[in-house]
Amino acid sequence: MYFDQSTKIYVAGHRGLAGSAICRELNSQGYQNLITKTHQELDLEDQKITEEFISDIKPDVVILAAAKVGGILANNEYPVDFLMRNLAIQSNVIKSAFKAQVKRLLFLGSSCIYPKNCPQPIREEYLFTSELESTNRPYAIAKIAGIEMCWSYNRQFNTKYLAAMPTNLYGPNDNYDLDNSHVLPALIRKFHQAKINNIPTVEVWGTGLPKREFLYSEDLAKGIIHLINLNYDDFKNLTKPNICPIINIGTGEDITIKELATKIKKIVQYNGEIFFNTRKPDGTPRKLLKVNKIKSLGWTHTIDLDVGINNIYNDFKSKKL
């Protein structure tokens, strides 16, 4: 490993789905110098406060997992929030990390950065090749700006800032709010509520034909820690000033929304019908990531989708929502 267990690591966004998984995995691997702050303790949208905090703690590594996130409905309803809040968080943390001379920074992006009609599976170099999906364009543009920030610092100052692009995430500590969650946790809540309330039909947005790839958050966490711990030469090759410093993280496998809904229906043991509301948007037709690059560096996912869904259904029930 490049870093030892005394390495000072700041995880921004440690209460979110990705950030909490990263913290759990860091703890399980014995890292003893993990730094976290809640939003109430540290407002990352405030440049001065963020800069003072990172200057004071002087971390060796920054993992930037803090973000305003949500599904299609939330992205449609709050485009300003998804654009401006993410731009502020990213610019403040990355600029502050540079001033504090942080050795390695990993910015967590999203597969929505890629064009709507990308060839499949999606390679890292497909970024910027055509137009984005309109339903999440503000969020995607913010994340693309985060990638450009990392790349710009690498070009101008020879920093080692890497941007990891995970596919659709799910796992413990997910958001099950029907107005703001992503498709998988939203469907779990819909089917569970329909089951306990004897509702005969569950509505699913769109045609059910789009295909999606899903990565369990614990697998993502292991991937992030694997990347941040790469040896000097491998990490340097990913962050050369002349190349865009992005790397995909996913399973390399996808299923249709219809197949996902049917799978969740079975796991929840719901006996009613599924209604696909074709008046609602489908979103991007397909988003399957090409993950050869990260696999060549020694990481691959380990948690099967059925196992993962069972796990988070139990997580959902424990919350008693």
C-alpha cells in the first residue's frame, strides 16, 4: 500500500451513501487517522471556512464524496441546487486541498457525465463527445466541472488529483425518499409499502426498457481505497498532466428497469402488478461502464445484485420508514 494506517485522510461527505461506505471500509482496514465533519460542523459551500479547516488539519489524502444528489424527479425540480451547490463544494474543497499541499485527492463523480447516446459500454474517453441527458444535465455539468478542476490543477501545478466515476450506487444508508431517491431504493420503498398496505399496483416511471448498471456501495468503497493506495507509478500514470484523470468504477453488467422491478418485487414478496407509466421520462437509454482500466489495476466488484438488494431491503426495514 502507498499509505500506511496512520495516514491522515479527510472524507468529505461521510454521512452520504458513498462517503459512509468509504469510512466503514477505512475503519475495517485499520486506518486510525480518519477525519470527518458533518454539514452542521462544516459548511463546504463556504469558501473561507472550508479553506481554514483543511489548512488546519493538513490531511495527506482528501476523498471528496460530498455532493447534492438525487433521482430524475429531484434533478428536474431543483436544477439550480444540483448545479450551484455542487460547483461550490467542489471548488472550495479542491482549491483548499491544493493550498494545504494535499498529496493525493480523489474526486467522486458520476456516470451521468457521459453523453446521453454513448456507444456501449462507456469508455472514459467518451466524455465530451456529444450532448448530455437533459433530465440531469445541471448535475452532470457540475461533475464535469469537478473533473476539469482536477485536470487543470494537474496540468498547471503537477498535482495528483484523480476523478473516479462510479455507476449507479446502492447500499446501506441509502436515501429512500420517493421524491429524491434513485431508482433502486425508490422501488424498494414502493414495493414494500404496496405489500404492507395491500395496494394492487406499483407504478414505475417510463417504459421499463432503459438499462442500468448497479454497484454496491461497499464495493465502491473498496475500489476508492484501492485507487488512493496505488503505487507511485500507477497513480502517476492516471494523473499525468496530458490526460483527463478519470477512471470508471462499475460491475460491467446491466439490466433493464423492468428486470430490476421484477427482481425487487420478488425479493420484497409483493404479489400485485407492475404498471409502467410511459408518460414519465425514461432518462438515458443505457449507461454501462467499461471497467477494464480499474480491473487492470487489480480491483473488481464482489457483491452480486441479488445479494445487495436483499441486504438493503433489510436495511430499509430496519429504518421503519
